[in-house]
Amino acid sequence: MEEELLDSIFAAILDGDIPAAPGAVQAALDAGLSAETILNEGMIAAMSRVGELYEAGDYYVAEMFTSAKALQAGLSILRPHLQNSKVQAAGTVVIGTVKGDMHDIGKNLVAMMLEGAGFQVHDLGPDVHPSRFVNAVLEHKPDIVALSALLTTTMPAMQTTIDALSAAGLRDQVKIIVGGAPVNDEYAEHIHADGYAPDASQAVTLAKAMVTNG
Ligand code: B1M
């Protein structure tokens, strides 16, 4: 039963069936599956398969795009269930996907889960120029700046963003966390970020530790 429900979520996303995705997610929730299981074993697993098919030349950008839309449609149902955290953290976060990078699903998940944990989140969207991060830090005075990148070609924009914050004299006023599929601990250290998280829930743990421990 559980497997069938997860299979139908997986299929809706893999096939880019935008109308079917919300219903499949709702059915799994109604059957008592946890939001985390639905997200990780249904939705993200399907997206990984989409990536594999794209790499193999069986899917094109158009299919990746429709699958992303189906995932987003499913997320709209899942959103309140991912935000049910009982522990509330105080802190402000400015988040965005770096310049040149249009991938925003992972970033949206991180933003959503930070909000669920009680953070005030200013989401600048995808393709954010370093100067927009600088302006947002001046405007919102966040505790944390969170940078996402999904492409190896846009990872260097994380460095450029950190450099822009340094040049504006703001680097010491914020903690910077980074993440996204091609990013790792080593890269975070290399660009002098303050931390790296491999997924949205660990980004929340990291952000909480940063506002608690300073
Ligand atoms: Co693109 N794409 N894409 N794509 N796309 C990838 C990333 C790719 C790996 C596919 C592949 O080849 N297997 C590949 C990158 C290769 C590389 O650089 N190594 C790729 C490519 C090549 C491209 C284009 C260049 C294709 C082209 O045009 N020829 C193009 C680039 C456009 C641009 O950005 N300039 C492109 C375009 C697109 C679409 C627009 C069609 C669409 C994005 C739609 C959207 O986001 N609104 C898309 C999609 C959907 C993907 C895949 C299939 C799925 C990404 C996704 O949403 N995953 C992806 C393949 C894959 O990842 N398997 C692929 C689900 C999401 C929940 O995971 O974003 O990894 P993710 O987020 C995770 C963690 O990474 C982490 O938390 C999340 C999980 O909890 N995380 C953070 C993310 N940010 C974080 C920040 C943090 C902490 C954790 O702290 C701040």
C-alpha cells in the first residue's frame, strides 16, 4: 500500500503529470505516510531519476522542466506538513540561488523548512546577482545568508557573492551557509563560507546552531 502510494507520486513527477501530483501526495498523507517519506522517497527520488534520464539523453530540458512543475505542485500540498516543527528558533535569513542559476526547488525547500522552524526568511529567488544579496543584507540585517547552487558552472558565484559581502564591509555581520547538489564541505571551506548542509533539514539544524552559538 505504502509502496503503491509512493510509486504514484514518483510516476506523477517522472511523467511531468502536473494535475496528478497534488492528488497523489494528498492520498499518501491521508494514508498516514510522513511528509519526510513522501518528500524523500517519492518526490526527490523521482527528481533524481529525471536527472539520470536527462544525463542519458532520454529526457530533454522540456521534460526536466515539466517534472519540476509537477514536483512544485505536489510541494504545495506538502508545505504545511513540512512546517510542523514544534521547536521555534529566532533569527532572520536571506536566501537565494546564486547568479546564473535558475534551479530553485531545493532552495525553496530550505526556505520552507527554515520558516517552519521559526526563522524569518527573505527569499530573493533564483539567479540572484551578488549586489542583490548585498542590498538585502543592508535592508534586512539577517543573521544568516543562505546560498544555493545546482550547477558546477554557478558554484563560483557563491565565492563572488561572499567577496561582494566582504567588499561592502558586511562579511563579519552575517553567517554564510551554502548548499546544493554539487557543493560539499570542502568547497564551503575553500570559499570561506561558515557552513555547508547537504539537505534542507540539515540546513535548519545548521542555521539553528548558528543563531544559538553565534
Ligand atoms: Co537542471 N541540471 N539544468 N534544470 N536539473 C541538474 C542540476 C543536472 C545535475 C542534471 C543532470 O545533468 N543530471 C545538471 C547540472 C550538471 C552540473 O552542473 N553538474 C543540470 C543542467 C545541466 C541544466 C541546464 C544547464 C540544462 C540546459 O539548459 N542545457 C539548465 C541550466 C539553467 C540555469 O540554471 N541557468 C537546467 C535547467 C533546469 C530546469 C529549469 C529545466 C529545471 C529547474 C526548475 C526549477 O528549479 N524551478 C531543472 C531540473 C529540475 C534539474 C534536476 C533534474 C532536478 C533538480 C531538483 O530540483 N532536484 C537536476 C538533476 C538532479 O538534481 N538530480 C538538474 C530536487 C531538489 C529538492 O534537490 O535542488 O539538489 P536539490 O536540493 C537539495 C539539496 O541540494 C539541498 O537541499 C535540497 C534537498 O533537501 N540544497 C541545499 C539545495 N540548496 C541548498 C542550500 C543550502 C543547503 C542545502 O543552504 C543554503
